[in-house]
Amino acid sequence: MRFWLLMLGGLLIWAAHFLGLYLLSSASDVARGDAGAWNAVGLTFSALCLASIGALCWKCLIALRAKPEATRSFGLLLAIAGSLLGAIGVVFQTLVLIVDGRIWS
């Protein structure tokens, strides 16, 4: 079970990031407060998610250096690929906070 969580960790962090940004945007609409503060919270949350994905990739790379058996090695490579895909998703979801909205309207 722990190995499955390791393999799917990057994708699960990406899903949690999506849910977290969705909840933050809903809260900012309800609060109608300062948009800069909400953006700062969103950027901090995104940075934490990217750091978690980076730590997961690092852990998998260290485990690969120990020359594990073929099945475990494939799972670790799959975990790294899923984490990289998750990192790309986190970056693209974070672009909404960085890019000025007036460009699109």
C-alpha cells in the first residue's frame, strides 16, 4: 500500500493542489477582500505543493540508486514520471495567480 502511495504521490499532490486552489478562489469570492492577500496564500500553497513533489522525486531517485529489483525500479520510475506530470499541472494552475487578468478581457 505504501508503494502505491509513493507511485501516485505526485498525482495526489496535484489533485490536492487543484482542490486547494479551488477552495481558495471560492473563499476569496465570498470574502471579497484584498486580492493580493489571497494570491499570496495561493502562491505559498503552490510553492509547498511543488516542494512536496520535489521531495517525492528526490526520495525516488535515492531509492533508484540502490539498484532495486526490476518491478520496484519500474514503479519508482513511474512515480518520478507522475510527479513530473503533477509538477507541470501545479505550475499551469498557478499561472492564473501570476498572469494579469486584464490581458484576457
